[in-house]
Amino acid sequence: MQHVLVIDKNKMFLNPCHPARARGLLRRGKAAVYKRFPLTIILKEKSGSDVQDLEVKLDPGSKMTTIALVAECQQGRKVVWAGERTHRGQAMRNTLLSRVNNVFTWAKRPINFAPVSGIVVDLFRRFINIPARAKAPLKDAAAINSIRYATGGRLKAFGLPVTFWSGGGTTYNLTNQSYGKSHWLDAVCVGATGGRVHIPPGLQPLHVSATDRGSRQMCRVDNYGFPRTSAKARRVVKGCKTGDLVKALVNKGKKPGTYAGRVSVRKSGSFNSKTEAGTIQGISRKHCSLLQRADGYNYDRGDSVSSST
């Protein structure tokens, strides 16, 4: 399982902890949720402690960028957090600055809440004697390398050592540890320290994808440009807006149960909640408690793998 990032009451970094320990601290009232993605708790009493070294590893790609947070423990190196950031496809391959900004935004999230001592960025593999039919993808490879160097340059603003690692070395580390092919595993195996990294069984990376923040269009139109819907209603209804993450506790009625997911608001105050099990319609606002405001991202759990080390 993913570890939980921890900060003390003065917002100083502490060692990430196991989810079971985090649940115990929250249950006893000794901590509170500070941020949900990545999950971070803040302690209400403790301040200051010895921390272990953590390393952020990045593998920026054409379709997805992966991030791994690896801890140096007494038993060896192990992954404590991993994330996958899906890009919006090849239609945006020319917006290199946008890619750099996206990678930087998600790289700094674990850096802001964990005692990180170094950053490693993977570089694209270099090929020799490439056939003519394979030259077209090289433009994308050059773009990705530009993104990786630019991202590394921006990350130097944190004052941490930033190093670059060859893609061939990452593949060697991945193969040598008999890990399956998964993009987030590439990030785990980046760097000189990626030759032997333990992945806790059942660890699932946080999968992040961009979502729309709504439309400025006042109403929808048909193929001829004539309005086909009424004017847009208010975005905020009874304190919630479409895209907010809420938890609904329904005790009675036709749909009893506990639901957590993104909501679509209605003027009537009867919302729809999009959960992992599907869309639940007609949930009253009085049953909903806000977990997180819409931030332009959708969060899910990626594929897990079993560690062989």
C-alpha cells in the first residue's frame, strides 16, 4: 500500500508512515488530513524528529509521466509512494512548455511534504543505425528529452541535487530485478540506486488525469449555431460545484449506503455522484460532506505488482 506523507504541527517534514498508523492517529484525534492527493496528514502535537533520506525519481514520457518516492531504510530501499500522470494525448505534443509545467506540478507535490534529499530524471534511450521507417518517432523522442532536461532545470529551484539517468540503465535495473513491464516501475528503477528497490506487495500508484474545469460557453448550440439549451445555471449550488469530491452517507430511502466520488450539482440540490461502482443519481445535498474542492484532476488507483525482491 501507499505510505502516507506526514508533517508536524509546524509543517516540517517527517517520515512517511504506514496507512494503518495514519488511520490510528486520525481516529485518536492526534492528526488531521492536510491534503488528500497525495494523502498527507498533519500532527497536532509532535514536532521535529529524525528523518530518513527520500529520493524522487521521474520518468517523463510522451503519454504518461511517472513519479516514485523511494526511502533509504535500514532493511534497504523501498518504494513508499508512486504516481502516474496521464497527459492529454498526442494532440498536445507540441506544447512542450505545458508538458514541463505539468511534470513540474506533480513532481513538487511529494517534494513539498516529504524529506527529499535528491531528484533523478530518466532520459530517453539513444538508438544507433535506426531504419528509415523508424525515424519519424525520433521527433517525439527529442521532444521528450527536451522536456526532461527542462523539468530537471526547473526542479533545481528546490535546492536539491538533480541528476539524469540513461534509459538503458533504467531498463537494465528493471530487467535485473525481474519486474514486469509497467510505466511506473520505470520510475522506480531510475538512477544508480534503482538497481535494488523493494516494492511492497499490493502497492498501487496514484493515477492522475486532467479533467475539464467547466465551459465558458453560456449554452449549447446545434449544428447550425442556434441555441439548443437554456442559459447556464449557477456553478455553485448549496456550497458544492460540479467536480468536487464528496462523501455521501445515506441512512434511509431507496439508495442507502456510503458513497464517495465526484459530484454533478443540480439547482434542486439533488446531486449525482460518480463513484467507482458507477453513477449514483439523486443524492440530497444534506447527505454530502465535502472532501476536496475540484482541482482540475481526476484520481484513481493504478495497477499493482508483487515485489520479487
